[in-house]
Amino acid sequence: MTVKWWSVLVALACCSIRRTMCATAVRLVDLRPVPSNDPGAVPDLIEMPNPALDPRPSDLNVTALLAKLGAKFDPDYMSVVTPEQLFPVADIPFRRNRRGRLVPTGRMPAEIRDLDTKYFSLPDGRRLRTKISSQLRRKIQQYLWGRTMCPVQRRWKDLGQRFWPRYLLEGHCPKGESSCSIPSGMYCRATGNRYKTLLRWHCRSAGPSTLLQQYNTLPGTKNPGVVNPVKVCQWIKVEYPVVTECGCGCADSDQ
């Protein structure tokens, strides 16, 4: 049994392109909350507005901080000064071929590359043979590829003075109202991320020495047992997730 090519196109388009979603878990040594379902966005850290917890100018020596971060410093994703363009020029994932038509760029997803256009199966188990040329097959693949594509959108984020480098290039997945699947129902979600090592200004309370505590508890001493905590602050290394890949996936249950 043979069918026309447009029937095959409809049948192939109805195949959902499924990809496993990677949760953007945060590994910031409990210094940052777990992210919500917002794809590609790490929630802003609510800082305590206390100047005593901020790094001093002497703690912001660029040479010393670069040495502490070492090879983990990535100039493609990190900036010490305010970037000139908070929204870098977006990479358009399409190009024009020799005939002037827009076609997707990059690596074609395996789910689309391995589509079998010689046959397709019906729910009752029967297989329908098709007559699709290699040229038409490429057009079908390019259509499905472009229709389900979810490019990564990038923008610089100011993490505040308690992070160094202060500016990080984050990745975000498109959050448009239009679906990326046929039939509709799937949307762009983060499918891959990479952790970048940053420095975090961390303060903790350090009590006085044991001898001082013993002295304060001696009979006759003033204010026995009163211990004045001391703040000890230093730069520590933390890992910050950056979205590097977006894909078409099932919508969250709360949407």
C-alpha cells in the first residue's frame, strides 16, 4: 500500500521528539536555594544587607583572586567588569543554503536523523510503504528539526559583590507561548548544563578560644558566660550551574 508524501509528513510530524530533562540542581555548598521549575534560571540569592558581611576593597585584589581561582577562570563566561552588552548577539541557528532557503545549522538530533521514511506503522500494526525521495526526506528532516529546535539564549547576570567574578554569562531556554512539538504540548526546557567555579565571600561566626571561655566562667568574673562572637570571612570556591543546551520536552505538571 502506498500513500502520498504529505500524509507521511503529517504522520512523521506527530512523532514527539522526546529528550530527558536534566534538573538544574545547584551545588553552592548550601549557599544558594534549590532552583524552581523555571528552565535555565537560577533564583537570585537573597543577601543579608549587612556591610560587615561585604568584602573590603583590600579583599578584591584582582591579581590575588585570579591566582586563587586559577584555571577555573573562564573569560568566555565570566567578567570582572560590567559587560558592554548585557545581552550578547544571539546565535541564529539557521543559515541560507545555495537556493536562499533557511535551513537549521549544527548537528541534527539523532531522533530526526534516524527517521525511517520508507515505512510507517499504523496503530493496528500494519505498515504503510511510502514513496519518498532522498530530497524530500531531507526536507522533512529539516522541517522537523527547525520546528522542534530550542536554541540557548544568553545574557550576563550581576551576581553581586559577594561573588567573584561578579558577572556570569547565563544560558536560558526560550519561554515563548508557542509549543515546539507537533501536536503541541511540549515546550523548550533545559537539557544540559555545565558547572562554573566561582569565588563566594563567606562569613561565619567563630567563638573565642577555650581559655577565654573558661576565664569568663570563673567565679567573680564580670558577665560570666558572655561570649562575643567573631566574624571570620574568606573567599571559598563554589559551583554555579550554567545552561548549555535546550530541548523540546513535556510541559511541567503545574503549567
